[in-house]
Amino acid sequence: MSWLETCRSTVHRWEVDNVDHFTVAYYFARFQDATHTMLHALGLDAVALAGTERACVTVDCYVRYLRELRTGDVFHIRSGVIGVSGDAPRFGHEVIDSGDGAVCTRAEQGMALVDPTSRARHPLGPEQQLATAGYLVDWATDPDPVPSMPHPAGDAGFIDASRDSVKPSEVDTLGEAGLSAYIHRFSAANAQLLAAFGMTPAYSREHRRGFSTFEFRLRLPGALRAGDLALVRSGLLHLGNSSLRILHRLVNARTGEAVATLEQAGVHLDIEARRPAPLPPALRERAEAMRLPRSVSGP
């Protein structure tokens, strides 16, 4: 195995959310750092591909958040190639608590070599394929995966949950919105959706409750650039005793182009006990009324 350390950092106070742990968008900022390091090692970074009319981009990401990181915690990320098929290398990232060595988060990231304008895919060249072989690692799949839920075909039941524009400071070396830019918008959309059925900031402060994410399924069929208008529409896919599964759809509001989707799973969290807590009956009733229709298409 050839794991590569791709990030070493700490959780800054300004990176902590309203349930007092590392904000998911800042995980993705560090995953972006890890990705850049991996691409450099494989000869697939922006510098190596300059003049080729090619770019290596993220097309999907599956993340399991296993243990909290909180203010002041120190961590590092190790990364490797967990599979290669034609035009699609797949990276694995493990976020490790540097204090005790525990794995806190695992992420699988699908990549593709594309024409950055048309998004047409291209196969890896022989040298690139050889380079990936040097970083292949054993990757244990989730022993108890929660399958993705079918997604509604239409827009019924979704609410407008985030609307803004992409700032120049949010773009990456390709001139596209970075991974964390999408996740910040999905986090804002998540807060709006929760508030719509009564899990408002006032409720959270009074009852010491919050929403804690344990899984992400992210897909990126498109891209946003500085100045693009971003719209996220969100809906409630599933409601458990304490768990919720939410679907976010991000589009370019100017063109209507589908840019990203996120299936986000989390729990109604007792902030003091740091444990899931059942949804109160009044919130459950309102949430049930908001659930997305059962008619479905593929995720």
C-alpha cells in the first residue's frame, strides 16, 4: 500500500458550527487540499495538464462522518487510489485524529479527466495510469452501508432553500467553484429546510438540539464559476425516530443547468449529551407533511 499524507491541520474556532463541531464545508476544504496533493502526485494537477485542454475534476463523493472533531482538535488526512477504470480514478481519504490515531471520517471521491468546457470525458494516458498504480491502497468498504434512496422525478415538495451568487474567492485553480463552495450552500439550505418544519434556530437554542450529519452522497454533473447565480431547492426524503434524510438540488439559476445534488443524512442531536434524540411530536407531524412524493426516478 502507498498511502500519501495529503493534509495536516487543526480545527479553528471559526470553522465550528452551531452544534459545536467541525463544519462539513470545512471538511471539504481539506478534502480539496488532499485532492490537489493527490493530483500533483499523479501528474493530473492543473500545472501538469496546462495546454492539454484537459482537467481532472470531481464527479461524485461519498462521505461517512464517524466521529466528531471539535475546536482545537488536530488531524491529518491520508489518501490513496482505491480504483481506476478507464477515465475514472477513484480516491479514498481518511481523516485521522492526530491525537489518538482514530479514523474520524472516510471519503470516496470519483474523479474524471474531462474537457473543462464541454465536460466530455477522456481516458487516462499510459503514464497517468502507471502513476495511479503506485498509489493503490486497500480500501475496506462500509460494512453496514445505508443504500441511497430513490429520488423524486419532479419538483413537487421541494422548497427554495438557498439563493446567492458565486464569489471570486470561492473558485479553484480551474476557475470553478471549489468543493466547499457547494457544501456551504447545501448547509445553508439544510438550515432553511429544518426551520420550515419547526426546527428553527430559536428552537435549537431553547431545547439545546441541533442537526448532526453522518453521511453525504454528492454528485457534480456540472460546475459554477464566479458570478454564476446559484439556487438550491431542498426536500425531506425520509424521516426516522431521530434521523432525517434530505435531498438538495443545486442549479445555475440563470441557465437552469443541474450542477450538483446532495443526499444528506443526519440526526436530531441532543447537544449536551452528544447523542441522537427523538423528534418531538409537533415537529414530526409538520415534517411528515413535508415529505417528498413517493413517485421516483434513479438517484
